[in-house]
Amino acid sequence: GRNEQSISLGSSSKQCRRRNRRSAAEEDLRLRRSSGLRQRRKAGAAAANRGKAEHEGREAKGRE
């Protein structure tokens, strides 16, 4: 949601909040335009998390 967005954008989160005060239509249009990029980044993060989880799982099995 918006939290993820401000975390990923960091310094520009203030700008984001200012922009969110505009009309919902404008916000929706902007989100739709940038959603492809955000989804790609999210997919990359998900893949990294999955890899890490699998690795940790394997290590746990090895310990047992």
C-alpha cells in the first residue's frame, strides 16, 4: 500500500503525500502509469524473499 510506496521512494515520500491531496482520478492515473514498474520491483523482492526462505529452510533441514 502507501507504506510500501513511501519506503521504496524514501526521500520523495513528502512529494508523494503532497500529490495524494490531488483528485483521486489523477492519483489513480499516476498509480496506473507507475504500477508496471512497481509490480516488477515487487516481483523481484518476492523472488529474493522466496530464495532466502528456501535457503533457510534447507539449512534448518540440514540441522535436524
